[in-house]
Amino acid sequence: MSAKAVKTTTTDGFEPNVVGKSLVRASRHGSRLLARSVVRRLKGGRPNPASLKSIVKPFFRLSGKLATQPDTLISAQIRLLQNVTILSSGALTSLVSKEPLRITAPERGDGRFRDQAWHEPGMFNFIEQAYLMSNQWVMDTIEDVRDLDEQDKRKLRFFTGQVTDALAPSNFIFSNPEVLRATVRTRGRNLLRGLANLLRDLDLADGQVSFRMSDPDAFTVGENLANTPGDVVFQNDLMQLIQYRPTTAKVHRRPLLVVPPWINKYYILDLGEKKSFIRYWVEQGHTVFVISWVNPGKTHAHKGFEDYMLEGPVAALDAVEKATGEREINTVGYCIGGTLLGCSLAWLAAKGDDRVKSATFLNSLLDFSDVGDLSVFIDEDMIKKLEKAMKKQGYLDSSSMAAAFNMLRANSLIWSFYVNNYLLGRDTPPFDLLYWNSDSTRLPAAMHSFYLRNMYLHNRLKEAGGIELAGIPIDLAKVKVPSYFASAIEDHIAPWVSSYQGSRYLGGPVRFVLGGSGHIAGIINPPAQKKYGYRVNEAPEVYPEDWLKSASEFEGSWWPDWAKWVEQFSGGEVDARQPGEAELPIIEPAPGSYLKNEPAPPIPIRRTTKPAAARKKPAATKANPRKPDNKASSG
């Protein structure tokens, strides 16, 4: 295992020859972009999965409602005049008192106005207050419109927010004090370098807007990411199965099978030694198997959700038994991997298969009643447009999914990098989580269409027999195994309330734990960091609001709580197992080819040797088999 260090970068200052280097980079990347643009036009361009109709429809309906509600327009105009009066009088008072305006304040966690100049009396303070007040006025006006469908309101708030976020004063040279200072200090070299950065990113993303979020040269999978020692012991068209090498002399008898999401790569669970959940599991004495999904291409277009089940966790169950000789296992599913795990357990239960003895769901949804702002991308128009784009190329391109997720947190995942990379002209610092976030994957057309329609659009999974996989109706109530749900209170992708409600559909005992932070940090929270804390409520069958009010709070990570819970299903201890020592040979070292977007290597032929008891005895022994003579000669 390599111990490659994370490269550090400087964000202040510029090299002496920055002008020459930036001009050369801009010329090189610009010429490539121009050539590619011509080729794309000749070929007809790439499919566009965005549905303009789905975005515009709510604004047409808003206009219609406003036309019939003059009182709403009058109220909005009155509030606007009041805001102008408050802002004007406040500005005059600030000018006289030399105190900054404090009419309103950014939301907690909003990093756009951290520079001290925003909070000192003067122009930038006035601009900040005017922007925040205007933004709130727009959102209040949308809320005041009556008889609008709740989904329309959600879309209006979301897409209007995208516009107001883009128009924030922090995104412009002359209204961002930090950018303005850098431009004066470097005599515009920051902008020249920013232009070179922009052309570089457009070139590397083949003409699409894709902000660089982390230094791509600072990390290498298999070295300082995804570096827990292990080996690939099984593979098929959709996945490679990794068995990790033990670090303890004894291990739990029942292995642990992990089903990660395939929207991104599995190594979110293995972000180096200090953050690796996989390494933690191994250190707790588990024989850990993790599915590493293929990054699908056009040849996988026909692969559906049931293929992911059959070639994923179901195939892995058989492989784990061959690798360890152990029939019974414990399981973990993360995000969409948890949704797949729930479906697989119901499918196995319908077949009378009882090999799984416990299930852990990490930020996983089984009930899609409320999926937060992700719902703005889910309607019939949007799905039809996606299906049309996927039909053309066989999959949903990773950039489309990444753009949607980034829009959910536009200020932190889009505009902060726009300012840093292109206005300040800085290099992005190394950040393992954002490196992983940029290393996204494609989604097969058949699977993604099934998933969007049956889960997000119609929410059929919660219904007994609502969906059918491999000829078997899925009923979550048939899942009787003990389950552990870990969710995050600030999760904007799998809202904890929906995760909690989904856990109620299972037929076995459930322990629900609510961690701090969001979709990633709430799960990847090693005990050594002592961060966020978590809540537990033992009361059965209570509403989410009541659960939260009466929950007990604990400091630090929830990982030890899970380790204690799963130990009761471990089945005792056995000697540690090494990859390749049983029926399945080692194919290649972890993290494997699929993670690196490479073809899988051939599976080696295992040469088996007959046990000593089964070997034929030498001819001399056969000629003189009498036991008394043998004993006499030996003693």
C-alpha cells in the first residue's frame, strides 16, 4: 500500500511569469474547445436531458394566479416600498453613526459574505443588505400567491433561487471586495489566470461547464484514497466484489456485505486511513465484502434495476459463501444501495431465503413521499426528456446527475468555486470528499428510468406488490430481519423524515439513529473526530416530530453504537479469513479495475490440490499393509 501524501497548494500570490503561462494555457485550451465545438455541430451535438417545459410551466401558472390576485401584487409592492424606505433610512443612519447596516443577515452557513468588508460601514455593506432584502422579498411574494400547487411552489422557490444565487454581488468583480482587492494587487493577473482556468475546465469537460472542486493531482485511488488492503475475489458485468484483509486474529463468524450506491463510486466509504468506514469495520473484526459497481456504458443500456439486484447483492451472497464457507451474513446499504438492499431482502424473503441476519441502512429511502428539493427534477416532462436523452446514448451521463446534485447546494458547490477559480484565479485546494464528488459515474438507461418512475414519481416501493423484480412482487413487510437505520438531520438528498417513515414499512425490529450534519458527513463521521453527535429514541411507532422532540442526544460518532448493535448478530468468533484461501481465487488487488473505469481482468483458474487423506498411497505401502509390522518397525 502506498502512503502517498496529499499535495498542498498555495492560494495566495502568483508566480512571476503568471501572464505568460496563463496566455499559453488559454491559447492551448481555447483552440481545442473551438475544434471540438465545430465537430459537435457537424455531428448534431449531445443530447440535452434538461426539460425546459418542466421548468417554465410553474412560472406560467404563477403569472396566471397573479393576474387574478391583484391584492397579492399590491401587498408585494407595499413591502417593496417599505424595504426601500428601511434601507434608505438605514443607510443614512449608518453614514452618520459609522455603524454598519444590520437590517437582515445571511443564513447560517452562507459563506458568500464572510469578508470583513461586507460588515463594515460603506458600499459593500449596503450592497449586501440590499441583495438579501431583495432576495427575501422575491421569496415572500411567491409564498403569498394563493392556490398554487405545493410542487409548483417548490419549483418556483428552487429555480428562482438559482437565479438570485447567480446574481449575488459576491459573483461579480466590482461588487466583491475580496476579488476587487486581488485585481488591484495583482494588476489583473488573477482575472487572466481565471480565464485560463475557465478554458481549461471547459476543455477537460468537453465544452460543458464543470467547476474544478479539488486538485485532481493530489489524490490517487488505491494510494491515498480507497487504500484499505483487500482483493477482488468475484466479478460480473455489473460489479466486482472486494474482500478486505483482516487486521485481527479473530473475526466475527458472519461476514459483512456492503452495498454502496452506484450513482457515485464506493470509496466514499474508504477516504483514507483516518476517515475510512471500511477500515473501521475491518478493525472491529468483520470480514468485509464491498461491491464495486461498474461505470456503465452503452453496452449496459439494457441493465435494469432487477439486474442490479441479481448481479449485485444476490450474486454477492453466493460469492461470500464460496469465499468464506459461511452461509449467514450481515449487510449494509448506503443511499440507493440501501434502497436496493431493501428490495433484495424482500425478494429473498419471498423465496424463503434466510441467509441475511441483519441489515443496516445508511441515509437510505424506502419511502419517497418527500425527497426534498430533488423533487423539482422529478415529473413526467422531466423524465420523458431524460429517457429521450438516455435512449440516444444508452445511459445518463455523469455530468447531468452531478449538475443536479450541485444545484441543491449552489452557493457552496457552484458559486464558491466560480469565485475562487475564475475571479480570484486560484488553484483549488486538495479535498478528498470533493475529489470523490467529481469522480461521478453514469447510469444505465433501463435502470434509471425504472428507478425514477417507480420510486420517485409514483412511490410504489412502499406498497405491497407495488413493484415486481425478477418475477416476484416486492413486499417490504416480509423483511423480518433486525434493521439499523442511520440518517443525518441536514441530509438534503435523503431527508431523515422520509428515511424514518420508510423504516416503518419493514416487518422486523428497527433501531433508528439520527446523526448530525448532511448526506456525507453525517455518515462518514469517525469516532476520533468527536463531531456532530447523534440522537436515539427507543419509543416504537411515533411520528417523526415526536421522535425528534423526545430523542436522547449523545456526543461524537454513532459508529460505536452501530458496532455494539451489530455484534449481537455476529454469530461468535472464528479465525481470521484471508482473501483467496477458499473457493474464490484473487482476481486483482483492491480497489479493482471497475473503480478505475478499466475493463475487468480475466479470472484466474484455481488449481485445487486433493487433501492428503484422499491421495493414493505409494505402491510399497500397498504391498505391505499389515499394521503390526508397521508398528514394530517404527518403534
